[in-house]
Amino acid sequence: MVDNAFTTTLAHLGYSMNLFIIPITTLIVGIKLFREKKATGKFNIVRSTIFSIFFTFSILVILEFFVNVPVEKPALLVEWFGGLFESLNLYSFLIGIIASLGITLIAVANRWESFYYTSLFFYGGMVILFLFTGFDDLLMIYVYITGGASIIFLYLTAFRVKDNGALALAIFFTIAFGSVAIDIDLVTRISVLVYDVILIIYSTGFFKPFKVEVVS
Amino acid sequence: MAFEIEILIIEIIMIVLFVLALRLTFKSWRDTKNRMYIAVSVYVGAVITNSILTLLSSMVGIDKEAYIVGYLKIGIIIAHILFVVQFEFILYLRRLTKLYTLPFIATFYLILGQLINPSIIPFIIYATVLTYPPAYFILRDGKKNRNGLAIGMGLFFLFWGLGYVIQISFIYNLLRILSAIAFYLGAIGFYEKYLFPDQEDEEKIVGTWISKLVIKE
């Protein structure tokens, strides 16, 4: 009973922290993106991808907050949000976008031009196929593979080009996807708090394990 | 029997014209090392393969309309292979490097869709999108750059696509042969010679014509 109360408290704390921290991080990344656009005249594709990841994540946590807090909410929202991976719903759809953008980020960071949008095309195809036929058997395995690949390649990229941003994202992805994959209540709740703290450190610019940053 | 002879004649014409064109595009690639020629050669290779498969299927008696897995037909698989090469070729021509994997992904989902759903409509939409707009763009670019091979490709897409729309055997076959001839003419430089003469020659012709008019007056 006490354990249950503890995890519920942790969950509400996590939802509430997410609701503020992730949109604020998105805002900071967005400001940096548009400031750079103003200076150079064009969008930086790496920053744009990171912004897209955080933007999608913001939508996810906002929806998650509204669905999970005990307040009056439209039944349609709860039904569409789903909250599980078993089939394609708003929750798994947004997680899928984040995982796909993770792969896009790897391709962009490594300048594999032919693969810039591959994961997004693949995921888009999956969604279109689902809309027309209701087939979503590939979703779960896709999210696990892309999520896993994103994490591995983000670490590799981070250590190869000594990029603090990539390393921060790699840690963030590890915890975020790890908590989704492990799916143990207490672990998930604590993970949410941990990645929120990491995001605060990253977005405020204090995350600098590599002293000399090489920007390609 | 008459139908089989008709297929035999048409496919042999197609194979001969495309093999001749392939020889020229491959030679051009060897001489210039321009990667566009290798892309054209791969495309021509795919068209030849399609014709050989059609020939074999009619001779050996393989039904191209037979289902192999789910609702997937042999004919559709061959068409998909051809469209992948065609799509890839268009992306290459327009230098859309970032979209290079799109043809494979689109084909993967179209085939997967066809495995579980009998509808052919997605494939028809895909084929239409891949046939007419590229034909227009290639013809326009070919005219702008005075490139005969591009004109040949554009006409090929146009006739080939029209052939698939007009499902009357005679017109379909006629358009297929026309598409092969149009492509072959592009490969041998016919359009450069007769559609786009040298500017110097053009000026000479115009000059002569004007001078004749002046003399008449």
C-alpha cells in the first residue's frame, strides 16, 4: 500500500516535472535554432532535428499529463492516447516519431545524406499502411530497433566527434527508452526524474564532459 | 497462339531496340564516365529483363497474373522492380540524394500492403505518380538542356505509361513499341540532330529564309 502510494507520488511528480522541463528545454533549443537561423540565414539541420525530437517529446508529455492526472478529460483523448505499445495509438505514434528522429539525427550528424529521411519514410509508410489496412505488427519491433540503434550510434558519434550535445542526448535516450523498454513501475518513475535532471543540465549548458568540443 | 506470336514479336522488338540502346549508353558511360549513363544503363537493363521475363512466361507458360504469396502476383513484382529502378533514376537525374531510399521503402510497403490486401489501387496511384509527372519534368529538362537522351527517356515514360492506362491490346502494344523507338532515338542522338540543331545552323536557316523573303518582296 505504502509502495503503491510512493510510486503514485513519484509518477505525479514525474508528470508534473515533465510538463515544465521538457517544453522549456524545447523552447531553449528552439530559441538557439532560430537565433542561428537569423545569423546564418538558414536552419541548422542538426539543431532542427534535435528541436523536432524535443517538440514531439513535449507533445507526448503534455498529453501524458492530461491523461494520467485524476481530472475530468475527454474520453476520446484517453482512448486515442492509449499509452501502450501493443497497437498504434497516439502514445506509440509519438514514441515512434522520436525514435525515427533519433535515427535521422545520427544520419545528419554523420552526413549520411542518402539516409537523412530513411527512418521517417519507413515510419510514415508504417503509419499509412496502418491507416489503410490496420496492420501494425511492425511497430513494436521498429521502435525497439530504432531506439536501440539511436542510442548506440549517438554514443559512437558523441565519442567520435567529442560532442557534448550528442552525449547528453545519448544519455537522455538511454534513460527514456530504457524506462519504456523495462516497464517496471518504480524504475520508470525514477527514470523520468533522472532524465529531467539531465535535460536541465543539458539545456542550461552545464553539461560539458568534453572540454574541447569539435564541431563538424 | 496468335496472342503468343504477338507477344513474341513485340518483346523481341523491345529487346533488340533496348539492347542497341544499352550498348550506346554503356559506351557513352565508358567514354565520358558520366554517372547518368550508368543509371540509364541500369534502367534499360531492367526494361530488357522485364521483356525477357514476359517472353519466358509466355513460352514456358508461367501465368504472370498468378498469386504467389497472399494477393501478390508475379507481374506486380516485376512491375515493382521496374518502378524502383525508374524512381531511383528520376531521383538521380534531379539530384535528390536525400530521397534515394524512398523507392525501396515505398516498394516494401506496397508489396506488404498487397500481401494482406487485394486492392491494386495503391499501386496504380504510385505508378501514375511515377509515370506522368517525371515524363513532364524530364521532357522539360531535356528541352531546356538540349539533351536528346532525356527527351527519349521522357517520351519513353509517357508512351509506356499511356500504354498501361489504355488497356486495349493493340494500342498497348503499339505504345510499348513507340516507347522503345522513342528511347532508342534518344540514345543514338536523333533528337540532338533534328530537334535541336546547332545554333549556328539554326541562324543560317533563319537567315536564308529571311533573305529569300526579302528577295521575293
